[in-house]
Amino acid sequence: KVPEGVRERAWQTFEGLSALDGALACNKKKKETWGVCIFIVAIDLDEVTFTFTELLKSISVNVCTFFQFLKEVDVNMDTVSTKVDSTVSRLKKKYDVLVALYHKFESYQCKVFLSLYRISAELSSVLVLKNYWITFLLAKGKVLQVEDDLVISFQLLLCVLDYFIKLSPPAMLKEPYKSAVTAVTVNGSARTPRRGQNRSTRTSKQLDTNTKIIEILCKEHDCNLDEVKNVYLTSFVPFLNSAGIVASNGLPEVEVILKQYEELYLKNKDIDARLFLNHDETLQPDVIACSPLERTPLKTSPDEEMTLILPQTPVRAAMNNIQQLIMILNSAPDKPSDTLITYFNNCTVNPHDSILKRVESFDHIFKRKFAEAVGQGWAEIGSQRYKLGVRLYYRVMESMLKSEEERLSVQNFSTLLNDNIFHTSLLACAVEVVMATYGRNASQSDGTSAETELSFPWILNVFDLKAFDFYKVIESFIRAEPSLTREMIKHLERCEHRIMESLAWQSGSPLFDLIKQSKEREGQTDQPETPSAPSTPFQHNHTAADLYLSPVRSPKKKASGPSPSANSTPNAQPTASPQPQKPQKSTSLSVFYKKVFLLAYRRLHILFLQLLSEHPDLESLIWTLFQHTLQNEYELMRDRHLDQIMMCSMYGICKVKNVDLRFKIIVSAYKELCNTNQETFKRVLIREEQYDSIIVFYNLVFMQKLKTNILQYASNRPPTLSPIPHVPRSPYQFSNSPRRVPAGNNIYISPLKSPYKFSDGFQSPTKMTPRSRILVSIGESFGSSEKFQKINQMLCNSDCQLKRSAEVSAAPKPLKRLRFDIEGQDEADGSKHLPQESKFQQKLAEMTSTRTRMQKQKLNDGNDTSASEEK
């Protein structure tokens, strides 16, 4: 099936890979290497005449092994193009979703159908399940333009399951589905078609009148019933009508759906998901490569077993996050609350009507854009998600205004509330939170965002919003909404990072105008308005109002009376301050640059530790060049990426200092960092509409612009070094895994997790009381509550450390594991700090010396505990 031109080019690639240094893997796996070369060349030449599954079978490898080997053969970072990277990324996401959905499909085999039930050769539970899976695959491929959307795909899976359950004999089903189908049959058989009645009408009426099964399915998985009904009526029913696959008894004909799916599969040339039914080895997930388990920190003792925390399934995690969001917003109004109306009425110019018109206008725009991205049948789903975003928008706006009122002692926010960009950004941020909650990808084992068609920055295009303007609202949004989940906080932080590293530096961004204005206003030619000293701690005390009204308001000047900016009209000029001695600096630009410096140094420091730890003196030199470029040669950032400047700065300093560090090594280490994209070093802007590798960019652009500056570092009198920035903990970051307390001896702090189903009645972390927020989790079963009281007494006793140090001479063996689950709201918003944090940690450390005493108590109280549990 491979064209001759593809074979010739692939053979050249194969010979090149085999001749490279370090190509041992390629020489040992010649068959796999040949398959990878054909795959790469066929995509680059747009001559793909085979499916991805056919390729995997021909070289006898599974999906995960193929992707891993493809990464290994790209030795010089020039074998795999960005076009191939994009194709591989799409295949990965589709595969991850299929694996997650097939896992749910398999669970239904046990929960819904009797495995050995058989009426005839044409009707058995095995055939029904096969029919069910292939019908779902066909429906997914026909009605979904975004096939990597896990939530929508799962909702469609439930619709197909509901359809098949209703058409199955009750004797084939388990409870409670058997009773539900029996009740439907008694009231009127769902399997008996009526003459003169359109199939669409019959199927729709079945759902309208017989919702018991879909209700059971939605409750089981915490799905929103209205959303699933909407998917059923607007997407699944039209699919059944257009596909023409239903036989006289209502069940789709296997031969018909197999033929239609075969056509779809050959057209897409990707994964044959029918093979999941056969447990085909090419589709079996590699547990180590594809599904890493979340691990606790390594223990100090090699004899102790490693604790593995099994993650939730992707579907369960997605449904829990969605349910939590819906629980928060169920009580929120669709329109401005009375409190907001009061704030609007207090404004010089009432913004009420303009806010409602803006919300209504974006409703139509969002609905249309969502349908264009996902499919025309999904427009109402998009509208439902937008409405959730509107509720969150009003909720956060009210919280922001209350905070501003408390901070400034004013109630007239006319300028801010009549600012179109502020409202558009706030609304876009609220909708982005909803979209990200629903858009959790199947490969997100740690809750971080994965790219899909609807992923950020898609929302910026929908709202026609500049990334720099959107960035201004992110931190205030997080502070104003304490019920945001850990995943959403991390997602918004990642959005902020993406803006700072590239999106804000795109042509047409207001950032460049701000920099130019600041240089003209200050009369400076050496640097834009940037923070005075990047080494000073960064105080996260700027609000959205400060950034959107900048440069009018200075956050350092708290008004005792009415604020001029708050009381001014929307038409007030930003420079209208009474008799200014000096034009005010742009707060938004200053804060932005400070955050960019912090992000830039974090990235540089991580990469530096991997590559140049033996040359610690070079870090300050590289950072000085890096910062100088961002401040003085900021045009180099236009339509480029922060990491491109970072890697060039590192290479340039190593070059003049005669340290052997090739770009190949830098790029290899960079690929292993979090949230990196190969396009960053494979496709760099050289000049207008011309792109090449980062090495070409360094030689033709970076070095030419900064040659004089770089050569100064080779002299005995280098430029004045920039101070290393003070890197604080992120104001809204939760650690990925349990974090060790300094000097805590096996004591870890981790964010509060809720792996339970909401339908079981467990409290959500955001619904807990202040008292129940702080929970103690001990590695072993701990017994009665008196032991926790003793721990409290121990922590409260100021003399505890002296007594214990006198009683215990030798260092005791620590407890096997102590973990304190604390949701870090105070750390998240940056507004509170524990004044006795060091003492608290010391007292936690003291607990490790009580192992013997606690074990004795456990043995003494074991019987009592068991008896109380039985009662």
C-alpha cells in the first residue's frame, strides 16, 4: 500500500537514523524503525495510504510502544516534523478517550447484562454488546467533530446504552435495569414499532415517557440528566434516522453498522476501535508508559514498601469535577443578584443594561462557535455550558466588588463596571472554567490540562479578546472564587503562564503599545517600566481593578475616602489626576513584567540544574543575558516564545565561556520539562512568515542582535550581573503530590481529595465547614477518637518538646507514614499565613517519637474499636 516515493524517502530517513551516534535502539529494532520512517514520511508528503492500525500490526507493536519509540528515534530533533507531532498528538488523545470509554463499556458487561444469556444465534448478550460498542463508535465518528472530548463521548455512550437496554429482553438484564425494562414493556413495548409513526418520533417519545433507565445511568455516574437527554434528542436520534441502520425489531443490523464503520475507519486512517472487543495486542495499554500511578514521596527506608495511590478512572474524575461545579452553581442566579443591582445603582453611569446585552450577545456567539467546533447537533449543549459560565461570572463579579469595597471603602465602581474589556475578560474566564471542567482529557492522570479543540486559547477567539487583557483577571478570579477545585486553579495558572510565555507577545497585542508608551512617558530608552528589583519578593496584592484601570490607580495608595478612579465616569481620561508631578507608571505592565521574570527564572533554574549544575557560576550570567533581552530587546519576543530566548541565552553564555553544551543537549533536556511543545524549538520565527529551527534562529537573529552584549561576558569585566529573583511559592498553587514538611520526619501535607461519588452523600471539600476542612489521615487504622485528642493535647502543650527530649535519649524510629490532608485555601489566595508555622511544624515533628506508645494503645483498644464499629 505504500507509494514508491514514500518508500524511497523513508529509506533515506532510515539510513540517516542508523548512521547517527547513539542509534543503537534503531539498529536493534530495524523493523520498528522502518515502520516509523514510513509513518513520518507518509504524513509529511500527505500520501498516507494505510491506516494507523495496519501500520501497528505490520510491525507488531502496540500504540504506546510506537509513540515511545517515535520519540526515541528523533535523536537530532529534526527527524519528526511539527506536522507529524500534530498527527501523533491527535492519535494519542483519541486513543486515550477510547481506552477510557472501553473500560466503562466493559464495566457495563458485568453491571447490566447477563454474560451467558442466549436466546438464539441472532440474539445473545455477547452479540448485543458487540452491536452496542460498534454502534457507539459509528455514532461518535458521525456526530462528533471533536472526538477527543471525553465528557461528550461518555454522554453519547450512555445514550447508546439506554437505547440497547430498552431493546433487550428483560431476561438478559440485571437489576435494576430488568425491572425498568419490564415496567416499560408492561406499559407499552418499546420494541414494537407502530405503523404510521416516524422512527424519530417513536424514539423521542420513548425517552420522554421512559426515562427510568437513563435516570439510573446518570445517577450511577453523576451525570447531568438534562445534558444527557439533550445529547439523546439532538444528536443520537438524528444519527439513527440518517444512518438507516435499524432493523424491524429495532436493533441495529450488525452487517450494516460494520460496513459503515469500516468506511469511516478507512477514511480517517487512524485506529480500528473494533479491535478492543478482541483485546487486540496493538490496542492494549502499556501500564508503565501510558498510565503512571500517582506515588507518594520516596521513603527513607528501602525496606518499607512503596505506597501507591490508585487514581480514579478518567470518566469518574471528570464526572466528579463536573458534579462539584454544578453543585456550586445550582444555587447561583442566571441574572445579577440584588447585591450586584445595588452596586450598579451606585455607579455614576448604571452598567446594568450594557451588562445584560453583552451577556446575551455572547450567548449567540458562543453557541454558534461551539457548534462549529463540535458539531451542529451540539449547539444546545454549548448553550447549557455558557449559562453555567454566566452564573459563575455574576458570582465572581459580586465577590470582587465586595473585596474592592472593603479595600477602598467606596461603593461607586462606575469606571470599572463600564469597562467592556473587564467584563468580557471576566465572562470569558468564567466560561473557560466551565469548559475546562467539562474538557478534562482521558490522559490527565494528574488533573492538568491537555490540549483539545476547545482548549485554551480557543475561548479568546470566541470572545475576540486579547491574551494580555485576559491575563489581568486571572489572579483576582481565583482569589474571588474559593470553591474552585485544585484542577481548575492549576488550569488557570497554566493559562496565565501560556499568556506570559507567548500569547501576550503576539503581533497586535496591547503589550507592545504599553511598553512603547512607558518608554515615551518616562523618557527612557534603555528599558521599559519593569519592576524595580526582580530580587525583591513579589507581593500578590494587585486586583483586577488595578490592572484594568492602570495607570490611573496605584495599588499602594489606599484611599480613606472615595477613590477618584472608582467614582470617575467611564469617559474619564486615564491621565486626569490633579496636578501630577510625574505620570504614573502602568501597574498592569509592571506586574506583568515581574511575573514574566519569575516564570522565566523558574524555567531557567530547572533547565540549568539539569545541564550545568557543575558550573554554578554561569547561572547568574545566563540570567543577566536572559533578563537583558526581555527588558531591552523585547522585540525579539514578538511572535516567539519565552523558552526560545532562554535556550539561546544559555547556549550563548556557554559558547563564550568555552563550556561544551550543544543545542542538541539543551533541546533534549528541554523536552523533558513540564508543559513543553516540540514546536517551540522546531518552528521558530526567523523573519516574516519564515520559520526554522532554534539553531537557525540563534545564528541569524539572536546572535546578530546581541553579539556585542554576549561578547562582553567573555572579558574579565563582564556587565553588571542581575540579581537572582526571589521565587515565592505560587499564590494559588497546590502541590501535585504529598509535600514533605521541612524537618518533619516522614510528615507530609497534601491537598484534600474527594474520591467519593457525590451520589453517596459524601461532603465535597468546598462544602465542608471550617472545622471539617482540616482532616487528619494516619497511615494505619487508628482506633478511637481519644487518640486524636491526645495528639491535640500534644500539639497544644508548650512543654511537650522539653519533656520528650528528656525522656527519650535515642532517636526513635519514625511512624510508617503520617499524612495531614489540609486544603490550602489560605495559601491559595495569598491573604493569610500561619504566624506560628515553624512551631507548628516542630510540634508535628515531635509526634514521630510516639510510635511505640501509639502501637501499644492500638493493641489495647483494638477490641473496643471493633465492637463499636459493629454497633
